[in-house]
Amino acid sequence: MSKSKPGSKEHTFAKPATQAKRACIEMFKGRLIDSIGTSRTYQEGLTRFGEWMRDNRCGALPQASVSRAERFLAERAKQVGQKTLDRDRQAVQVLLRHVGKLAADQRLPVIQAERQQVLQARAYTPEQVHLIKGRMAPHNALGLEISHAAGLRAHELFTLARLDEVRPDARPADAAKFAGRDNDHTKYVVTGKGGLTREVSIPNHLVTRLETQRLDEPRTIRDRGVLYQQRYAIGGGQALSQAFSGASTAALGYSTGLHGVRHSYSQQRHYEVQLLVGDPERALRIVSQELGHFRPEITEVYLR
């Protein structure tokens, strides 16, 4: 919404960050965005787009057009890596659908970033995870062990539930999903990125410890602006991520973040599943399904 200054034809608009937040709220309510986490991610990209619109005298975000979006992304490709550029393209694409400039089946063109992205191996060895765990409080150590053993994101630990409490979303899956983990593992459910609720497989020796931490009643917990119903008193979310980084730096002299143990799971499982199914590409698809990725190409990055 614009305001006119007295005696001036110039228009002023809300700050780009405010415009982006407002747009994301509207798109979430309109179900163009399917989770609060995605909304938070898109808000950053739309803030940058809003700044570009302001600096180029193109008006506020509701005045966005396909041509303006393409110009913004072309300039952005010179400044950021591919991952950030793809995030911004997806955010702007949803905004254009919201304001009626793109149909639901239309997409913005994919642009290649000019800045080369430096890829760093993030996985930890089992020995390194053991050293890090030794420097963490018991509730965080258990969260770390489960994350490492089941390939969980930090916030997914807050959503752990038994199969008799929460049902996973119906989604096509390979028959060999969780192959080799039938006898000494137990299935649980977590809700991850994009709101996908999926099965995960946790070793029974960790299940025994997990169930001793079960709460009498679920409690509501807020992490990075998102509310979760927590059923187990274990570490998770931002607090666990921060504790992990501190422990990793103390134990090893560096940290690649808690997400690094998800990379570890991916690499170990890809090796295991290849031996079982004899096909690296099929193994990649299976591990992708176990991790809750929507595309195997995402999982491929974890294998580097």
C-alpha cells in the first residue's frame, strides 16, 4: 500500500522486509506456500527482490512482473551462488503466481549463477561423532545420536512420534526403502521440510533410551518461529545445532554443523543400499526417500 507525501508526487512504500513478510503471510494463507519454514526461507529472497524493485524505481512487490523478475535474477546471478539464486527464483515465482502474473503451471527460466560455488565435504566419521557426543549434555547427545543414525534434521527431532500416534503421508516408495534395517530398528514418524510427514528408522538400542525420555503429555515448543508438539525430552532445533557446533569445535577444531551428520547418514546408507540392490542410481533414489528429499539430485550433493 502506498502513501503520498504532501505536495509531492513521489510514493513511499513499506520497507522491503515488511513487504516480503506480508506477501509470505498472504501466500501461506492462500496455500501457495505449504509450511512456515518455507515461508521464512522465501521471505529472505523476496526481501532482496523488494530492495531491487525499490532501487530500480519499479514500485512495491505487488507490482512485480515477469520481465522485472528476470532482470532481478540476471543481476542476482552475478552476486550469489547457485543455491541462493535457485531459492530466490522459487520465491519470486510463487510471488508472481500470487499476484496473477504467472499461471500455476508456468515457471521462471532457470538461470546459472556466474559465481562458482565452493563445495565442502560436510560428513563426519563415526569416530568424530563419538568425540563430539562426549562434549555434549545427555539430552543433546541423544538427539545427536538419533540424528546421525536416522538422518534427521535438527528440527525433526522435535516432531518424533510413534506410528500409532501419527501416520506418514502417502508417497510412492521403493520396496527396498530401509532395506537391511528390519530386525534391529523401529519405525517412527517425523515431519520435515515442506511439511512432509515420513517414516524414519531408528536403531533399537537408541529406541530404548528414547522411550525413557517420553513426556507424560506432549508439550508445545517454539523453535525459530515455528511451533512443534514435542513428545520426547531430547535435544533438537537451534539449541542442539548450537551445542553441536560448540562441541565439534572443541573436539575437532572445526564444525561443519549438525547437518553434517545427515551427510554422514547419506553416504553410509548409499554404500549399504548399493550392496543390497546392486544399482547406484536406485540406491540414490532409496536414500533420497529415506531422507525426505523431493528430488534425488538433492541427495547427490550429500554424497560428495
